[in-house]
Amino acid sequence: MQRSTIGLPEAAPARFRLIPEAPGPLRRLTVALLVIVLLLVAVGVVMVQSAGEVTAIAAGQFPLEGLMRQSAYAILGLGAMLVLSQAPTALLRRYAWVALLGGFALQALVYTPLGYEAGGNRNWLQLGPVSIQPAEFMKIVLLVWISTVLAAKRKLLSRWVHVVIPILPVVALSMLINVIGGDLGTLMIIAALVFGCLYFSQVRLRILAGIAGVAVLGIGVMTVIKPNRVFRITHFLEVDCVTDAAHAQGMCWQSLNGFWALAGGGLFGTGIGGSTAKWSWLPEADTDFIFAIVGEELGFVGAVSVVLLFAALAAVLLALMARCRDPFAVSVIGGCMTWITAQMLVNVSVVLGFVPVLGVPLPLVSAGGTSLVSTLMAVGVVLSCVREQGLAADPGP
């Protein structure tokens, strides 16, 4: 009997296959996805080294510490991406609940002696010489788990109760853990991820509107219950950091130095290593404000090129999603696209002064091993979905 071109193959292929073998749009889009991801990771490795070199030397560390650390995380993340790209999606769905419980356990550990506070947020774990941010891993866990639930309920998604249960209580619990730790930025990205999964799974707009309303209300409440968040937002709305010299040494310090870094880059930049802002003027130069260093060293052309790479990544993911028939694949690719795009927009908007400082890294580029590895793992799950779609469309001999 000939295998259906609609269903997915029952077993994983016997040999490694990362890119669909059959010529056509699916193969070209997969190649484009890999090229864009590798380019962004390469830009990140170079810029993390450049942005963090001065502070590394000042701290008595090896000058190439940033390069070595980010390269190690990139290799680990790319390895995880390759492994997940070969995993059958049926296997990922089977263990989605196990991964969810593991994700919650890691999040809860931040409130034990293993957890510690950094940047005003208690969302880090110290495991020997390695520190990780469980909330970043929770993004990939929720992406797979929510897609699993939506795929299982695909015939019931017109009824709001089947959308709300069990997705919203689980997501709300994860968000609550983040909020208790003070991490509002990650909460917003998780909300965008969930909305992306629901939207591209064709959940009715009235149900999405209700969920969005609840999410906005929840984020608002979680914002006002912490005084420093209220103060930060009030300061952002009332103070113009560019013209108000009275706040230049206070709350405006980071934003101002970010503006000056971008302005100092001009059209083509000062060149790799030529930044002056990274000489202890710009806080978090290699993490949350790395886009400012990109603008200073690579100029307007380089900064726009990075943004265009993210735009191309979103377009490729949308094109891949349009060619996948499996509901799980559609949800995974749509959620992944929304996650990466929303996180990029928030990070760049913070550096440009459009929104208050939230502490959200630039995906695939900023320093931070957990963020880089989790994002590459999400790309790996996308590749697994695309690989199976390619096998379903071209089963071979």
C-alpha cells in the first residue's frame, strides 16, 4: 500500500537527514533557515567577544573569554539543534508532559539555595561552575507542550473551554513563578509565544481576544504590585532622557549611553572592536544592549542588516509553516516565529528608547548560554517538523 502524502511517517528515518532531499520550496526554505540562523549565531559570537573584551580584561579574565564562552554555548546549542532535528515528533509529543514537569522543577529551584538574584531578578540557578536561567528553557518546553495539546484537541478548538484548559492554568503558573522572581520581560515573551501557537492553530478570534484581555490584565496587575516596576514605567513616561540632564547620571544612564553608541556608529560604524561605549560606559553591553554595540561598530548598515536577518527568519518560518500539514508542526513553527520575532522587537525597542528597559536579550546574538541554547533547540524542533513533512511529501523508494 502506498503511504499517504498527508500523514506523517510512523518511524524515524534510518539515516541522518537534515535538509529534505527532494528539490523544491521545502528544501530551499530549510537551507535558508539554516543559513540565517548560522549567520545570526556567528554575529553573536563576534559581537559578544567585542562587547565584553574590556570588562573581561578589567576583571582579570582572559581577553578572549567572551569568544570562548559564547562559542561553547553555540556549539552546545547547535548540537542540541541537530539532535532534536532527528527526533520523531511523536517522541517529542510523548514526553512533552515529562519535560513540562522538569521545567517547573527547574523554575522552582531558583527559590532554593541553588538560586540567586542578578539584575534585580531571582531567576538564575548556580549548578557548579555553570549558571542557567530556567525561564529560558521553559520557553522551548511550553512551545512543544502547548503544540502537543493543541494538536490533540484540533477538532475541539472552536470551544473556548478546550482552549483554556489545560493551557492557561499551566502557562499562568509558569508566569507566576517568573513574576515572583521579578522577571517581567520573560513573562511578556512567553505570552507572545503562547499567543502565536494559538493564533496559527486557528483558534477563533473571539477566544483569542478574551485570552489577550486576561493576559493584559494579568501583566498589568503583576506590574503594579512591584514598586520598582511602577517607578521605572513612570520614569519612562515622564522623563525625556535625551533632554533631561538631571537624570543623566541616574535612571537615564543606560539608555543615554545606548543612544550615544548608536549615534557614534554613523553609517558604517567604527569597526569591530572600535566601540567606546563598552569601556564601562554602557551597562549590559554584551547582553541586553548588544544591539547598541552592533550599531556603534557596524553602523546603521550593520544594525539594519541584523534586523533584516530577523525579518528574513520570520518570513522563512512562515513559508515553512504554510507547507506543513501537521497541526503540531503548524503550532511549533508559528510559536517559534512569534517568540523570536517578539523578543527581537522588544530588545531593539528598548535600545531605541521606545519601551522601558526590560532585560530581554537579543535572540541568537546576546551573551547568555541558556537563551542561545533554548532558541537553537526550538529551531531543532522546527527542523524535525520540516523533515517529517518532507518525508511525507516524498517517501522515497
